[in-house]
Amino acid sequence: MPPKRAGFEEAVEWITRHVETGEWPLNSRIPSQDELIESLGVGRAVVRQAIRTMSANGVLESARGRGTFVRARTAVDAVLRDHLRDQPAARTLQLRRALEVEATGLAAAHRADEHLAILRASLVAPPQQCWTSTYQAASGRTDVALDVFHTTVFAASRNPLLTELHRCAVAALRFARLEPQSAVDRASDHARIFAAIDRGDVEAAHLAAAAHADRDSTAHE
């Protein structure tokens, strides 16, 4: 059952859970916005933001007049995920770092007001410990459950290919044994990344994203 009064992040996680468990199979149409509003107990703006965020991340896709569907994974996507799973975690972390640094710089150059609003809102969300392998089974999250902050950064980059590659890298790290990242470190890193994106400073965005990603790399060495 969804929480009585879910926020934006909870809405994303709730929708994600239905996708990953197969309750909403690939290519199936998800419930209407009105049904989601009733189930989650949130406003229409929250539901729309959640759908837009997950569409930008390649999990959902909307068809005008037909509704929103769970996006099927392509053959290339499946092959890449399998290939990355066979690689040492350290190499995949390096790939993820490169993707996040580039996407954050592009986000600083191309972000819209909507992206800034979502990023700003995620900064004030209740803090909680964030495992660097956020999507591992033990945490109850999955490969499509990219946290709202990083999902929005990739959406703001306006490069779907970077987003797709990042999803594959995250999926490959799903069961990696990585050290937990403290909520304090995560909040501090995200604040620096947001500040750089907000002022459109590409170089500062690159540096902030690299420092954030390096916490994972250092912990794994």
C-alpha cells in the first residue's frame, strides 16, 4: 500500500516498485493520472512530475491520447547490461563516474526552470542513509529506481543516450558490495552540484559531480 500522503520521491519509488515487480509489465499501460492521484493521495502536479521524470529516465513513455506505458527495453540495452555485469565493479564505477560528470556539465548548460525546481525540492527531502549501491536488492530499490536528484540531472542534460548508458551502469552495480554513503555527505555533494547547475557553471558542475562520484570509487578501492 502507498503511504497516506506521499511526496514526489515517494511517488517515483511507488511507481517504480510496480514496474520492477512486474505488476505493471513491459509495454503495459499504467493507471491514469486520476487513479494515481487517488492511490497516492497527492496532487496532479506531483503525479505529472513523477511521470515526466521517469519518462526522461527511459522507464515510462507517454503516447498522446493513449496514456502512459512501461517502456520496453531494447535488445541493445539488454546486451549492454549483461556485458557490464561481467565487468569488475571498479570499471563500471569508472564508467558511471564519466557519465555523471558529463551529464552534470550538460545539465548546467541546458537545464530548465522545471529541472531546477525538482532539484531544489529534492535537496530539502528528509535525509536518510544512501547506499552507494542504491539500487541493490537489500535496500529495496532496483535498477530503474534512480534517485530523483540524479534522474533529474540526466533529464536536464537533454541527452537520452547518456541516460540510457547510465541506467545500464547502475543496473550492473545493483548487487555490488559498496560502502554506504552518509546522508550528510550526500546532501553536501548534492547542494554543490545544484549550486553549479543553478548558476549555469559547467566547469564547477563537472568538478562537483566528479567529487561526488569519487566517494564511491574511493570506498571500493
